[in-house]
Amino acid sequence: MAPVSPVSPHQLLTQQLQAFARLSEEDLRLAEEHWTLRTIPRHEFFNFRNAVCQYVGFIVRGLFRVYYVDPVTDTEHNVVFVPEGTFLTSLKSLLTQEACPYYIAALEDAELLVISVGQLQALFDQSHGWERFGRLLAEQYLVVQQAKAEAMLFQTAEQRYLALLEQFPGVTNRVSLGHIASYLGIKGPSLSRIRAQLGRV
């Protein structure tokens, strides 16, 4: 029996665009030449702090973290982890074309399909489907940001850790415990105690 051919990056993107924004074949055709394949090695950056974000990326393979560095203590604070099958950008910077306050870095060797903000704006003008994509992307980022803020206000560290495990199965196999503790807003020893109480999940 012949082996099944792997799904190409562009096929993965097409599937996600149709599922996420219900884009038509014509919508997809308008944009197909604008998506460019880009590889980012582990620890390298999709976007730097104080740089204007110019792209939206679709992560084909790999994992990213969004973080900022406290200018007083020089401590890194993780904001969110972004895995494959997800769209990646610094939305505020992309929309305002002002400098991004965060770093966006690869935690693993990564492969993305990227499209520039200029090309996206042109697509918004041409297609209601792409306008819908832009609106849904903005809504998704708003929900994620508000959920994170509310979790820090209303949930215990253990509840935040369990929520992360539910949202991102296998995260402890791909992200260091130091990065996870930073995301949860706690120190490493506190995360170790939580994991011990929960049986090391």
C-alpha cells in the first residue's frame, strides 16, 4: 500500500482558514501568492520588542512564547504560548503600526506561512471574507488577553496551572518549568509544590 502523502503547509493553512473564517475558494485564491514560507530556529525571533510588527504568521510547526522583560529587574515574564495550527502576530502593533512592547520567540525550531500587513489590508478591501478573518483574529486576541487578565485576578496558581494543562495538553513536555512558572506569575518552587500536590502532572 502506498504511503499517505503528508499534508503540505499551504494545505494546512487552507484548512485552518476555512475552519476559522469560512473563507471561500475565491477568498483563498486572492491570497495564495501572498503567503510566504518562513523558518525560525529555536530561540530566534518572530518579532522584537520595540519593533513594529509587520506580519501575521500561521504556525505550521513549532511553538512560540510571547514575553516582556521588566526594565528594572531584567526579569522575563511570559504572556502566552502559541503552538502550531495557530495564527501569530502582535495585534496591537500590527494594527497601529506602533512599536511592539513584547518579544515573540520560538521555543522550538519552527516553520510558518506569513503574510504582510499591507497585503492583508489589500485583501480586506477586496473581500468580505478576509474582513471577517481580520475581525475574528482581533476577537480571538481580545478573548485570550482578557481571559489571562481575569485568571490572574480570580484564580489561584493551581487553578491557572490546571487550566493551562487543559488548554495545552503536553505543555510540560515542550515548555520548561521555568517558563511555565513565569506564565503563571509564580516562582519555580511554588510550581514544584503545585505539581507535587497534583502528582506531578
